[in-house]
Amino acid sequence: MPPANGGYMVAAYVAAGVIYLAYSVWLYWRSRDR
Amino acid sequence: MTAIPSAERALKRGGILMAIGLAAVAVVYVRALVFTPEEATQGLAQKIFYIHVPSAWVALYLAYAIVGIFSVLYLLLKDPRLDLVASSSAEVGTVFATVVLITGPIWGKTVWGTWWTWDARLTSTLFLYFIYLAYLVLRSAVEEPGRRARYCAVLGILGALLVPFIHMTVYLFRTLHPMPVVLQPGRPQLPGSMLITLLSSFVAFTVFYAGLLARRYAWARLRAARAQEEADASR
């Protein structure tokens, strides 16, 4: 297997993780009880 | 006034479930990346499957299906809470659909050699995504709550009607997209270790979705309860 495939895998996991974490944090902050 | 304290408690419960879901997704990351064997022909790129497929499951078969079901119920029963569930699910579902549409091309680039192709599965999923973006825009564009709920319910139902069609696109058309390996008649076509990773990712992403939905819905309820209280006070 070309080693580049690992890079694509990491890119996909990082992209998904960033989106999920960012939305969770954003939802948490904007819905905090004020 | 009991609506506000009860929404605040629901907000806390949603936050806890959201954190549990996030932790479960992290566990799936570790299992998929470290403890699942590499696939023979696609190599490491195949592991994208463990985030792409459960995200698609949550976005299309859970979140957008719930938008459709709760929108129908709203039109029948006119209970504003049904509209709040539908709109919360649409927002959360769109986050998952964003991940589907980002991880798909990353996988496609390595396995197909192209980021994007205008085949039936990809194109119809992109159009579904646009419909729910329009849904979210429509929500912020209509001020009057009753009218907003009615318009959005209609759009939400029309969008959800696309989901069974999108599921069938890989059978109906000549498409590059792989066939379902689990959500299909017959036995799952995966070796045991990969199947366990995939099924646990389905569970983890479902819990994560439930947490996000619970938190988002509780917040919508809290806002509605506060708006109601203000309206009552100014009367």
C-alpha cells in the first residue's frame, strides 16, 4: 500500500473529530444557562 | 412557572449524555485506528469507513428521519414541542451530514483517485444536504413561530422523503459508491473484528447524536419557556 493512504485516513479522522468537537463545544456554550 | 426549571434540568441531562457520547466516539477512534486490522486492498484508507458510515447512518437514517416523522406529527397535532424536536434534529443531522460529505471525498481520493464524481449517491446526498441547509436558513428567516413551524415541517418532510431514495441509489443506478455491507438483506459482509468496530461505532455515534439532540432540544425548550414568560410578564 502506498504510505500516502495513512495520511488520508488521518486527515479524515481529524476533520471529523474537529467538526464533532467544535459543534459540541459551540452547542454547549450557546446553550449554557445564563 | 415550572417550564423553565424543567428545561434547565433537561439541559444538564443533555450535556451529560453529550459528554458520554463524545467519550464513546473517542473509544471508537482508538478501536478503529489501533485495534482493527488493515484491509487488504484499500489499506489504511479503508478505516475512514468507521466514521463515514456511522455518520451517514446518524444523519440520514436517524436525524433526518426524525425530522420527517416529527414534522408529520407537528402538522397533525400542532404541538410546538414537536417542531422543536424536528428543528433540533435537523441542525444536529446537518453536522453529521457535513462529516459524511467531507470524509467521503477524502476516501474517494485514495480509492477512486478523485475527490468527487457526479454519480447518483453522491449527488443526491449533496442535494439532501442543501435542502436541510435551506431548512435551517428558513427557520431564521420566518419570525412568526406558528408559520415558521408549518413551513419548516413541509420542507422537513420533503427532505426526509429523499432518504429512502438515497438508500436505493446504489441499486437503481450505475454508481461508483460501494453497496451497503450491513444495512442490506442477508448477512453482513465483513470479517468479525471489522464488524465489531463498525457496530460499536454505530452505537457510539447514536449515543452521541442522542446527547446532542437532547441538549439542543432542551435549549430550544428553555428559550421558548423564557419567551413565554416574557410575553406573560408584559401582558
